Amino acid sequence: MGNCWRCSPLASKIRRDAFAIQFFCLILIQASLADEAGRLHEFSRSRMEMQHDRIDNKMLTSWSMDHPIYVGPQDGLKKVDKISELPGQPGKAVFDQYAGYVTVDATSGKALFYYFAEAAEEPSTKPLVLWLNGGPGCSSLGGAMLEIGPFFVNRDNKTLSRNKYAWNNVANMLFLESPAGVGFSYSNRTSDYNNTGDRSTTADAYTFLINWLERFPEYKGHSFFITGESYGGHYIPQLANTILSNNKIMNITMINLKGIAIGNAYLNDDTNTRATIDYYWTHAMISKETHKAVQENCSFNGTYTGLCRTAIEAANNEKGLIDQSNIYASFCWDASAPRQHHASVTNTDPCASYYMRSYLNRQEVQRAFHANTTGLKQPWLDCSHIISPENWKDAQVSMLPSIQQLISSGIRTWLYSGDIDAVCPVTSTLYSLDILGLQINSPWRAWYSDDGEVGGYVVEYKGLVFATVRGAGHMVPTYQPQRALTLFSSFLQGKMPPE
């Protein structure tokens, strides 16, 4: 009787409808996430479709002192920006926190929001580190609250817990929401949002740093590092080269840049697309036939034929609906329910971004952060709806010339990759390293974190260190906080990760 019912047309219809509803809900979940990895995947796809409008490497140069820099009065603003205590904070912090706005264009009223967590011990002796999330258009405040900042948001959306592996254990951490239109950063001239790209983002970030150092002059002489991830593969090299260029033009070290480190970096349009398909194949996510079709129909030289696009779309469909930022992760089905443990190689709460978003949209939290002071009505989001891949004005096809320029300058240059990310997979960085063709100084080996486990693998080239982080997704510190801190500490010290 039961078997007959399950085979009946009514039962079949119920099963089909249930599957359709589940499928549709999953699509809605992915669309609503609007996280950094999803934004970059969207950006990469849009770059394939607008291939004829891509910016040639030679057309995009570092913004420099040829343009006037706005420097506004900073007296007394540091004191105004000091955070007494964040709502829900677990006791008094042993470090000072600051947050607020730095104007980068007085004419348009463009102001960038920052959060600064001083080092937990002896901040005067620690380096200053700028952290930049990617997107383009995603918030570095999200990086603070989800990845490397001193506090994480609890499931109640109201209280915070301490991050044992916060990066301000070893450095003074500065988080910048950039460009304007991202997070709490804004411009009074709405046309600025439609004219945003790599050039303007670099210019505004540099202007921010000059003004921020006037507000915090005690950090002017500190060793300065830039770290970040994802589309930070564009932001970071461009900002670093601008700093070096302007230091040279002015014949003075305005910013004491010592090095950069980029995680799961988006460095090259074509290499990243090819590497993603190869990653699918090597991780049993697509069939041999589909992988072969992509190889036979795609040249990955800036031109994507109809047959190539069809093959790539088949690969994207075949892999199914998964979290590409961590191919083994669970989705967040209900952020209000107690966390359910599903099969995953990590112990990360898939709903954490929802807790953070809810927390940062509380009025008392925004008051404590000195944020949203203009009374803007739009909510704080991980990735901006104002700044989108479609209206991003300029981006280089490849950042490898900029990386090579940094290597030639002697700046400490590290790339690292979480090995379960399919958005900017480890294969993409490896292919980029093949193009750079650097001499190997120390061969590939395992490195170990403080718990004695293999943290990943590392190879030292002439002028560049590349490391993997085992069991980490697109946002490496989210999935492997201890290993990320070990790697970051080694980077700051200029030492290879421990054997």
C-alpha cells in the first residue's frame, strides 16, 4: 500500500513541489547572503560578459601626488572617536578602540568610516596594519566582526564574545570601509557612487591614510603593513605602489610601508576563471566530460566564445548549489534557531554574518561606533547595494605587473590561500605564480601552527612568499583562526612560518 502511494501521481507531484520549494529557497538564501565571496563571483562573471571593455594593464597607473591631496583639520577628533565600550562587550577591554569618519573630499563631503583596535599589549612598540576586505564593495568592518577583530557577535545579536585569535594580539589593527557607499562610508554627492573604480578607491584610501595619521600622529613612524583578501588583490597592490610612489616624489617617508599580505587574492581575470574550473574538477565537483569541454572551447585569453560560455555555465550548474567560499560548509537555514551541526570540515557557524548584520544595525551600536551620523536610512550591509560590479568603472585585467613592481621595490610580499575556497582557489594563485616565474629560494614544505598540526604549506620565492592554510575557505581567519594568526605573526616578523 505504501509503495503504491509513493508511486502515485499525487505523491510524485508533492515530491516535485517540495524539491522546487527547497531549490527556490536555496537560491534565495544564496542571493541574500551578498557576502564577499558571492560578490567576487558576481564580479568575475560580469567581467567575462564585458570582455571588450576591460582595462589594459598599461592604461591604469598608480594614483600619485600629481593630484592634490585633501588634508583636513584633525585636532581633537581622536578624542571624539574613542569608544568607551561597545554594547554587549564582555567586560572592559584591555586595549583602546576608536571609530569614526575621515573626510577625503571636502567638496563632495565624501567620508570614509574606520574602526581601530590598538594592540592588546604595548601598542607603541607594535606595527600598524591596515585591513581591507574585497568585493568590490564589501565592508572591512565585516572583516573585523567576522574574521580578525577583537570581538565576535553572539547568536542573540546583542552581545559580544572575545576573539582569542584576534590580530590585535600582535599589531595595531585599522579597518577601513572603502570606497564611499560601502558600510557606513558615504558621500553627499550621489554621483560619486556611479563613478567608483580602482583608481578612485586607491586615491581615497591614500587620502584617508594621510589624514588618519594626522589624527593619530603617534603612529607616523610605525612600520606599516597592508593586509586583506579577495578583491583586496586589486586594492592592496595599487595602494602600496601609490604609497611608494608618493614617498619617492616627496622625498620623504610619509607612510612607512614595509609589506603586504593578501589572502585568496583576485589577481588575474582569465587565470582565475580557468583555475576555478580546474579546482572543480580536481575536487570531484564536475565530470571529466564537462571539464574537457571547458578545456577544448575556452582559450582564457580575454575572449569568451559562445561555446566557451556554454561549457563554463554547464560546469557551474553541474557543481550544484554550494557555498563556493568553503566547498564543505553548510548554509544558514535559520539564523534565529540554535545552530545545527551539519557535515563540514570546519566548526564555523554559517549564520554568523546574520548576527553581525543585526548587531551593526542597532541604533545603540551605531552610536557607540560614532557611525551613521548623517541619518542615512539604508541599513549596514556586508556588501554594498550602492557599489556593485555593474557600475565598477575601472579594473586591471591582471595585477601581476603591480605585484612584480612591489617585489622589485623590496617590499615584503606574501600571498596566502585557504585551500577549500572555490572563488579565488589556490589553483588561481599557483597559476599566477607560474606567470611571474620567480626563482625558488626555499622549496615547498609543510608549516605548523601552535597546536602542532600542519597549518598548511609554504614556498619562498625570490621576493615573495606563498603559503596555503589547510582547511580554510575564502575568508581564511573565519575558518582557521589559530592558523591564520600564526601565519600573520610570521609575516610581521619577516620569518617563514614554523616548521
